[in-house]
Amino acid sequence: MPYVTPEARARLDTGEPPSAAGELNYAVTRLVDSYLARLAGQEGRTRYAHINEVIGVLECAKLELYRRIASPYEDEKIAENGDVYTKR
């Protein structure tokens, strides 16, 4: 959960980059919360469509991170250490 110390919140809320996973979670949560609050303010309430939209964005960001960062890293490690899967 994104429950970091008040000191960390103060740093992050002024735009300092996160330095730990919990801080990253907090920063992402605050960004999502502000987006949902803006939409709710425009429409008078939070709607399922807003929540669904945010979840879709987070999922796409996750997939792009995997595609661009994790997958090439794994390929390097396969070349370095050998594959664990049987070639088919």
C-alpha cells in the first residue's frame, strides 16, 4: 500500500522522484487519485467508467514496461546463463 512517512510524502508531493518501491506506489496512487478526483468533479461523481479507464491505463503501462524493459533484460540473461526451457 502507498502509506509512506509524512516526510516522504512531502518530498514526493513536490515532484521529487521516488527512491523506493513504496514511494513509487505512493506517487502513482496520488496521480491516479488526482485524475479520478478531476473527473468526479466534472461529472459530480466517480463513475465505473473512470475506474475502468484508469485500470486499463495501468495495465497498458505495465505491459509496455514488460515489453520494453523486462523482456530485453530476460533475453540478455538467457544469452548469459542459458535457457531453462526445452527447445521445441
